[in-house]
Amino acid sequence: MTRRLGIGADLDALVRRAHAAGRVVHVVEGGEDKRATLESFRATLALPDWFGHNLDALMDSLRDLQDADGRPICVVWDDAHALREQDPRAFRAIVSVLEDVERERDDLQVTIIVR
């Protein structure tokens, strides 16, 4: 279940808990717009060259995302506030993709920090 945290979220504590649970953690910094946000996901998660900077590509890439050591994955989308304010529709669409993929995968945990 995707967790949403607000202004007071303690990113360091979140990362420590995920590591203690054996998860690899990827912190994706929020972008000012949809394109910048998708680029942040691409760069942080080292998504493949075919990544097309659209929601379908994000979904496909997250479905295929693996840790080299087989550990479960924690994706933290930090500072998602700017996109939520600038483009609420794009924000909701990305949240929907993250929630859908998380439901499909037992080894993926998603946290969204809106601050």
C-alpha cells in the first residue's frame, strides 16, 4: 500500500527502516513538471534507454525494475509538492502508476512525500 507522508516526514528515518527491513532504497526527487519528474525517475532508477518519458514507459519500467542482489525495493518519491501544485492531473496520474505497480509486485514498496 502506497504511503503518503507530509511536511514533517523524516526521510533519513524512513531510509534506515527500509534498509533494516532488507530493502534497497531509491529516493526520487520531485520535479517542477511532469517531464522533470519522469526524468528524475529515469535517472534515479537507472531506467533503460528505451524509457520514453511517459506514463506507460514509467509503468513498464517499474514492472521490470530489479535489484541486482534480489532485494525488495523501496521507491520514495520525495518533494512531490511542486508537481501536485503545478500540474495536479500529472501528479495524480503518476501516483496512479505507482499504486498500480505496487499492487502488482510483492517486492515493491512506494512512499510519496509531499512537502
